[in-house]
Amino acid sequence: MEKRESLSNRVIKLIKNDIAQGKFKFNEKIPAEPELMQLYGVGRSSIREAIKTLATAGILKVQQGSGTFVNSSVNTETIEQRLKRADFDQINAVRKLLEGEIVKLAAENNSLVHIAQIEQSLENRKLAIQSENRQACVDADIAFHMAIAHASLNNVLADLYESFTLIIRDFFSKREAQGIGHFAMSHHLHEQLFKAIKAQKVKQAGQLIQQILDNNY
């Protein structure tokens, strides 16, 4: 069973790649099972499982009596590449939802180790501001929020936030080509957020992260 599933997964990747490369075009009928078996070097069951999975995903469309057709294009871009093109207002709206949940969970679940990591990142942020080192400010700010994400004890949320760090860095580069003004102005809010998380004040932590992101321009 495991071998058959691995073969069907391989066929899924090959079909998706052929669609992405334009070998199978939108609304075009793909080859019949015998030809696909020969093309990909697998048995009928693997082909059928792959087609069923792709049809469920909406990439293929099976029409009884007519065949199987390409139903949509395949996006081969990574999430990071798509995020780079996203509108900042949309990114910030998602960050509010994501970080709103993260800080609440961090306030509930943090340990002494997490608190120490968040506090160290906050101190690094302060030192970077004092030295007017813009790149250090960016690094420390992201490390601060990333430490909070880890303190949430939700690995999925932490991974999602990490995906956002690329676009956050890109935004920082556009917002302030030089200088550390914005980091300095928001530092007191970051200090308050740390204190709220440490004191396990869930509601206050949620309000503070919203305030930080409301002024994230």
C-alpha cells in the first residue's frame, strides 16, 4: 500500500509539472490511462489514484464518457514568492489575525526560557535603536516577534509567522531606507507587550499587538 501511494504521489507531481510547463493545457483532454501508464511508468491503480486526487483538488475534471480534462493552471510559486507581491494592507491584516492569536497563546503558555528569549530580543532591539543601527533594529524586531511565536507553543503558527518574515523585511526596506525612527517610536509598546505576556495578561497582550500593527506604517 505504501509503495502504491508513493507512486501515485510521484504521478501527481509529474502531472502537475506537465500542466505547469504547458504540456497539458487548460481545458485540454489529457491522455487516457494506458498512455499515462506508459508515460509515467506506473500501473493503472497509481494513475487512477493520482487523477482522483487531482480532480478533488480541482486541477483536473473527469467527465464520464469524455475523458479527463485540465481544469485549472498550476501555480508553481512558493508562498514566499507570492507574499512578496502582496499588498501591504492585506499582509498587515493577516498579521493582525496571526499575531493576535500568537500573543494570546504566548501569554498563556510561555515558560521561563521563553520569557528570557523574548526579553533578550527586546534588549537587543533597544541597543540597536540606541546605536542607530537600522539593520540590527530589523533583525532584533523580527527576533522579538519570532520569540513570541515560539512561546505560543503552536508550531504551525510559528511556521506561518516565519513565512511572513521575508515580506516583513521587504516592507522595512521600503518604509525606511535609512534611520530607525519608527523602531524607536514603537519601542515602548513592545516593552508593554513583553510585560503583558510575562504577567499572563492575555487580553492586554492582544490589545497591544493590535496597537503595534495599527501603527505599522
